[in-house]
Amino acid sequence: MTEYWNESLTKASWESLQKFSKKYDFILIDGWAVYLWTKQHKSKDIDIVIDFETLGKLKQYFDVTKNDRPKKYEIQRDKFDIDIYVIYYSELGFPLEDMDVTEIEGFTVPILEDLVILKQNAEIDRRGSVKGKKDAVDILSMLIYSDFDYERYKSKLDEYGLDFEDELIHVVENFDVEESKYLKMGFKEFKDWQNVFLEKLGTR
């Protein structure tokens, strides 16, 4: 499979993430959480959700900067960044304190359907950029390689009044088939999956 990010970047990020997990409590989101669910693409940056108490601890040992859009904090490293979202402050489509979580390989991560919504929130904001394309790859990887529960996903959207269903269809319909190499699929295999998925959603 063709990796999206350079291996030296993902290796450095993963090693830092493992060390980080031994010292701090957090919920892992975004690219690395997708990787744990799908075992497809490794991530470059690290994205975590924490409480204000943990944020205070991080500020004692790291140069933590605030970014008002979106509402998050950042730790900048040489090869990658650590993006920090804080419950009762940050919001990524829905309140982070309402996120349902599970555990994979010792990491606390969102359940799959919540993670899809979080990734959609990022993809919509970054659509057309390099990171936006990676968001689309991550979303499709979760739909293809994990046991995605559409009804649970739709229930979460309804609960928070999110109009993300059409956006999900947009990502599936408009994904560049030339990029199917990132999904470990050939052109025909991807088109077959695409048609089946869209038929399940009643769009074809």
C-alpha cells in the first residue's frame, strides 16, 4: 500500500505518541485514531482531547500555544505538531464531552461513528488542501476497513442536528479514483465498492 505521509515523519510521531501516553491521560483522535481502527495509514500530527487539569500539566513542561480558530492548543515539534482539544472548550462538530469512547491497543479513542463525524468536520474545513485529501482517505478507510454502523452514525447526527450525511455522500462520490492506491484498491474495485455503499444509502 502507498503510504500518505513520509515514513520518517510517521515513525517520529508514533514514538512520541507512545511516550506521551505513558505520562498523560487523553483521548486520541484524528489520523492516529483512524490508524488504530483500520491499520491503514499512519499519521503525521498527533491530535488529542484532554481536560483542563491535564492542560495545566502540559503547560508546565511544554511551550503550549493557544489557537482561537479552531478552539485548540498546540505544541509544535520539529517534524510534526501536537494539536490539543479541551473538553468544555473545544468543539469539533459536537461537544467533545459527549463523545463515546472505547479502547484499542491501550489507547482511548472515539467509537468509529464518532470518529467519522470528527474527521468529516476536519475534511469540510480543509477540503481541497493536502490535509483535506488525507481526511477523505481516512474517512473512506473507516467506511471500507471497519465495521461502520450507519444507523448509529445517523443517530448521532440527528442528536446534534448535523447535516453531515450529504457531506459523507459527497466524499464518497467525489473521491478521485486515481487516489484509490491510498485505499489499497484498484480502479474497478473502488468503483464497485462505491456503487454498493451509495446503494445502501439509497442514493443509487
